[in-house]
Amino acid sequence: MDNYIEIIEKQREFYKKNETKKISFRKEQLKKLKTILKNNEKQLYAAIYEDFKKSEIETYITEQAFLYKNIDLYLKKVSKWSRRKRVPTNLINFPAKSYIQAEPRGVCLIIGAWNYPYLLTLDPAIAALAAGNTVILKPSEIAKNTSAIIAELINKNFPPEVFCAIEGGVPETTALLKQKFDKIFFTGSASVGKIVYEAAAKNLTPATLELGGKSPAIVFKDTNIDKTAKRIVWGKFLNAGQTCIAPDYVLVHESIYSDFLQALKKYIIKFDYAFENKNYVQIINEKNYNRLKKFIEEKNVFFGGETNAEARFINPTILTDLDFSHPVMQEEIFGPILPVLKFNDLNEIIEKIKSGQKPLACYVFTKSKKNQNKILQEISFGGGMINDTIMHISNPNLPFGGVGNSGIGSYHGKNGFITFSHYKSIMSKPFCGEPPIKYSPYSKNKKKILKQIFK
């Protein structure tokens, strides 16, 4: 679609008419989107299968169900979240009333990600529409079939001045970023996030960046080895490891290292990851397949390591006998390869983690409150869990987002509404009953009174 400038202008003109600020209008868009997704589930499943070989059940569990639930949440809460909120007024401004009023940002650009192409593209759009914005949506071209079906369904069912999807690759995204938006929301890599942030800065456009990083799982000797291994295997190899909050590597206390490796192996075998079992997906493209395969050296493979270039298949793989200097520890893996390192000194590994970029997630497996609190207090990360993985993303009451190199800003639930809203501060004063203390002439007596007020 090459008329994107015209569409942006149409959205800007439509936004000025204040239609999107009506709660009834917002709810109408959300209900329409849910109906479209429900009525076209088969087409959505078929498209994602072409991109990933991702099964219907896994697509529903990890993408569609979240979208439906989030739409329902916004439909239920948007009226409440949009109301003026009274706040106290300080004594110096007596008599007056103070309140905060949420208003939409305006015209929003949302750039989606390929790894969960429906959830990570449409979920921020749902929040933006609920907050009363118009939306230009840019699905990831890497997952080309899901990009096509998203664009088709949106552009066929929504007026472009309200909600429009624009397909394309780097040239189209670059062209969009040159335009003036009121909010930019990007999900993807840190390297591209820096480009997006730089483009946003040129127009002083607020930007939310949902990025990634090397998210550690730290396993202490007092953990439940069996359940810990089960939960890490599930979280790591979900979507073939192509999950921004997947455990990127595991640090295991040396006293349980061998037993833990055997437990990991047991659950990989038990879950029997395969396309035909509807619990595993392809690596998204040849470029990523080749990047991941370079990490697999026979001398480091404890389990797995099988690959198939034609099918873009990499078996769940555990790597051992490596340290932080190994190439696999230098970048986010984003695939089904799990390095497992041993540790003895907790302070030492905390320093190792802190010496790198701040991770998007961190997972701690221990019964010890002392160790839990030490990790939570000393390591900066976006969000995480104690004694499980991934599932914190499923709680809409928790803001989801990174810190530092793993992201800027957050969303999900009310935090999504906040992200796509501006909060105006208003003070309302009557014409009567105003004390003269702020007006000239000034005196020592007035100064004494002001000192008491400002104490």
C-alpha cells in the first residue's frame, strides 16, 4: 500500500473530529475486531501454519485466547479507566478541585513482531483502540502469511481513517518512521529498536519499545529438581525457543548439576517435540536457522543437536561445558538451544549478569526467601517469576516490558491503556473565596504564613 501518507492524514483529520474519544465508538471497534478474529480463525490458523507449522491448538493457547481475553477486559474496564480521577488539592490552592483526565495520544504507529505474529501485533492495537486512538499497523514481513491475513482482515473490515494495516519490509517501515505520529509502539530486536527510537526522537514522538535480551534462569540446590526442569523445558522450547521471555540460559548450582541435566533430558523426551505432535514449530527462516546452527558444536552437545535445513528444524538442544565467553552467550539465542552452566558462588554470577545488558526476564528456582530476595533486589530486569517461567505474561494486572536494552515502557491490561493515553492534570477554581496571599504587596507576615503552608 503506497498511499500511507494519505492514510495518516485521514486518520489525523478523523481524530480531530473527536469520534474516537467516545466510549461507545471504542467499544464498537473492539467488538468488531473480536468478531473478525472469531469468524476467521481457520484462515488465521492456516496462515500461521504456513509460516511456522504452528498447530491450531498452540496458536489458540499462545495467541488467540489472549487476544479474546484482552478485548473482553478492555470492554469491561474502558469506561472506568477513562473517567476523570479526583486527586487531593494542596492547601496553597484552596479552594479548588483537582483531577486527572485520560485522553488518547492520537495517531499511533504499531510495528509488530514475527514470533507471535497475532498476539504481538494485535494486542498493542487493542490497547490503542481502547484508549481512543487511531492505528496504523505494520505487521512483520518475516512471517509473510500472517502479515497478509492480518492486513486483509483489517483493511477489509475497518475504515482506513480508524484502523489500517500496511504491509512491507524495511523500506516501508523506514518510510513510515519518517512521518509524524503521536505514539510509536515497536516490538522486536534491540538493534532495530534503536533505529525506531532515533526516528521517534526526531519528531519528539513518545515510543514504547518491547525488545529482548539474555534472560537467565537461576537454579539453587534447594529447588525441586523435577518440577524445575519440567517448567524450564516447557518455557524454553515453547515456539521452538522463539520467545522473547524464554529462559535464554540456565545457571545451576554445581551440587545438583548432573541430576538437573538428566531431568531436563527426561522432559524433552517426555514432551516429544515434533511438528506432527502439534507442540513444536519451525525456525522462522533460513537466515535464523543458519545463525542458530552455528551455535551447535558437537563437543558441547549434552542432548539433542539434530537439525534439518529443508524443514528448518532444530531439535531441542542442551549445551554444556561452556562459560560466559562462548559465542552462544554473547547474544540472545531466540531458538531451541539451551546452555546450562554451573555455579557455586552466587555473588559471582550476579556480577556476571549485571556486567551484561539488563535482561527482559529472570527466573529464580529456590525455596529460600533469602536467595529469592537477593536476586530480585540486586539484578535489574523487566519482569520474571519465582519457581516457574513465561506465565507472568498471562496476568493482565502485571505490566509487561523491559528495562534498559530490553525495552522502554510497558503494556498489558490497564498498563496498555496508560501507554496509549496522555493524562492531563486539571485544577478547577471558583471565582469566590480566594485568599489574597499570593498577590502583592508582599510582607513579612505573608512570608511567615507561606512558610507554614509549605512545611
